[in-house]
Amino acid sequence: MEFLLITALPLAVMLISFYLIRIAGKHKALKSISESNYWLKKPWRWLFEAMMFAVGLSVLFVGLNLRADPIKLLIIAGAGIFGVGVFSRYKANKFIQYTHILCAYAGYGAAALSIWLTFDCWWGAAFQLVSAGAAILISKKKEKDVITWNVEVFLLYSIFMVLFPLIIKELV
């Protein structure tokens, strides 16, 4: 079980990295990571959903199995990220759009709160805020149309950069 807990998040980061490099290499940075779902052609249209499902499930897995008592905020974070994949066709109607955005905020927010409250790591949550702020400041000067993309990428990587050492510390 420890091996799975240690490898779940790095595998998710590798999957995200592969996806982002492929999308950015082909289409440049888009308005958001979710926007890439509309750029994918058949037979690759399922790729965004699969990535979000895998990442969400890896966070959910860690939340359920890291401690004897499940970590509720990590479970919410994983479910939020998973929900982004479920409601990925956000341009279909307002309900799906709002649910997609709500899931994204819930996923990022619950991950930050879990890092702060569950692992008693306030600096980890602060690192996420600073990362998002840096992405906004950098983007406003040079790339206004990709602010959301940059914030999402910074937040995804900052969550995993902080969570991974906390999981290792928890297991040791």
C-alpha cells in the first residue's frame, strides 16, 4: 500500500506533464487547460477526461488510504478534480459550465485547505497562493489571454510539489 501511496501523485504529475506538453506543443497555451478538450480531434477527444479522472482518482486514493481515518479535504479535492473531467464539455450549457468551475475551485481549494489544516503546513497553502499570484502577474504583463491556463498550471504543480513531501513524511 505504501508503494501505491508514494507513486500515485508522481504518476499523476507525469500524466499532467505529458498532456500539457503535448497540448502546448501543438496548440500553444490556450485560455485554460479545459479549453484543450475542444481542440482535441477524434480519436483523442477522451484524453482530457481521462487525465482529469486519473489525477482526481490519485488524490482521492491518497485521501482514503494515507491515514486510518480518511482525509476528508483530500477526498473533496480529488472529487473536485474528477468532477472537472466529468463536466468537461462546459460550453454545452450554463449548468455544466458552472458545475465545471465549481468543481475546479473545490478541487484547488480543498487541496490547499487540506495541506494547511490536515498536514499543519500553512506555508504550503501560502505557496499555492503565491504561485497563483505570480502566474497572474506574469501573465498580465505578457500574455493576458492565457491567465487562466497559467494559474491552473501553477496551482496543479504547486499542489503536487507540496503534497508529495507531506505524504512521504506521513509514511516515514
